[in-house]
Amino acid sequence: MAPRANWKGYLKLSLVSCAVALYPAAKSSARVAFHTLNRATGHRLRRQMFDPETGDVVETEDQVKGYEVAKGEYVMVEDEEIDAIAIESTHTIDIERFVPRSEIDELYLDAPYYLAPEDRVAEEAFAVIREAMRKTGMVGLARLVLYRRERIVMLEPRGKGLFAAILRYPYEVREDKPYFEEIPDVTIPPEMLDLAQHIISKMEGHFEPETFEDRYENAMIELVKAKQSGREAALPAPAARPSNVVNLMDALRRSVQADAGEPAPSSSSRAKPPAPAKSSKRGAAPSASKSANSAARSKKPAAAPASSSKSRTGKPAAPAGKGAAAKSAAAKSAPQRGGRLRKVG
């Protein structure tokens, strides 16, 4: 079944004209829509306009449009007065100018439509206008009265038909300067820019709108189906919220490593010092703490026995000075523990 046209008229280029039909290129009827019901009865409710001052319901014939000129002060405008100033539609799309497509800012594109010939008689003239624009690489600008308002429309060749985009007026478009003027100029290091470009090149692809998924709409449909069948709908898992990047260079490097399948080191990780190696040899040097303790103990003078003048072997003890000298001589002649034995003779 052919779609229903929103508008029918003529496309005119100088003295050449043909019958055309305008079709909406976008739709919103496929979205889930809800009605307001009475919770107690399940009946659908009907909205009524009422006067908040008197509480009385105002019927349609007693309603009138008003423009607020001050707080609580309105100017009433009748429907007949609006109809009197409405631009009369000539049902003609009269192309006034051709411009390069690149000159039209995307911000001005509003509602998309398709324009096609309405009958077989109009096909030849329609094709001539379409192919002439295609060969020159230009798009047409025309005026169109739609829904009692005059609109500027851009016409661009698309396949066998024309793409018609309603353009916004300048007063409907906001300038970007108030939003961007406070962004400072940043000097980007070349290495950082190279990493970002590498990530972009790895993520490069093609525009494939069929892969887009409206997850909210799908979840809404699943909710309605679950309620209808009396089961509980599965709730989507909450998505992790991204945190603000502290070290941009580290984040870029980890992104490149993750894309290459390499493990990305954490910026918060710290290298731990290696544990001291344990030696199994007897002659191994003691640790620093043990050497310090041994050195401290060797510096303390040996205490002389006070209660006995004999040693444990029963021999008379040598005087303190001679005993110290003898011990020093013995220490020099004895081999050090763990050291090398020196061959004598």
C-alpha cells in the first residue's frame, strides 16, 4: 500500500512544471504510546479545559486563543483573524535559487520529506529537473505553504526522486558562540594526538543505521508484553558511569593497549622492591642488620670476672692487659669464618 501524501501540488522551474506529491520521510507512530486511565475502573480519561478561577468547564465553542503581553494580561485573537492573514497556498513549489549543498548549515535542516511525481505525465519533467541538479551538483531553494505557514524548502536529488528538507528560519537557530567562546585554546602534544588518531583509525567504519538499537523503546515493548502475559519484566543491568580522566596520556595508552589485546598496566600500581635472596652457603655474608649488630657487640669491652681469679679451666686468669693482647694475637692467626685458608710454606 502506497504511503499517504501530506501535500500535493506542482514543482516549477521557470516555465517547466510537473505534478508532485510530498511524503514525510520520518515517522513516530511506531513508538510505544500510552493513554491516561482511571486506576479504579481502567476507563480511558478525557481531558477538559476549565477556568481555574471559577472552576467551570469551558466548552470548545467558548475557547479562544490569547497572547500574553503582560503578567496575567492577554490579547484575544479569533480563528477568523488568523485565517485572514494566513498566506494562501498556491500548491506550487517554485524554485527560486540554486546553491551548493556545502553552503547549507546542518543546523538549518528541520523536517525531512520525499518529493515524487504524482502521475506518469509528470515523470519526464520531474526527471529533467532532478538530473539537471544532479549534474550541476546544486540544490534548489523554494517556498512552500505547509500547514498554513510558509516554509523554505531545500530540494536535493536522491535516487529517482528528490529529498525535500524544510529549513529553519534564522530566528529559530541559536548561534554557537555563547556555548563555545569560553573554551580555551589547548596545545596538544604530538604524541597524545597520534594516540588519539590511532584509536580513531581502529574504530573506523561505515554509517549503518540498521545497526542502531533503540534500547529504551525495546525495553518499553518488553515491559508491556510482560505485563500482558502476567510475568515480571527483566530489568536491564545498570551501565557503569565513566569517571573523569585524570591522566589523559595514560588513558590513551591503555586504550591503545586494550585495542591491541595487550594487558593494560594500571597507573596506580607501584613496583615492589625484590625480597632479599636467601643463600644456602655457609660462607654467605650476613645481612646488613646482623652485621651492624655484630659490629656493635664487638666494640663493647669484655667484663672481667669479679668473684674468681681462676678461669673455667682451673688455670689462673691472665691479667686484663695480657689477656686482651693474647686474644688479639689469636684472632689474627686464626682463619676467619667463611674466609679462605692461606697456605703456609
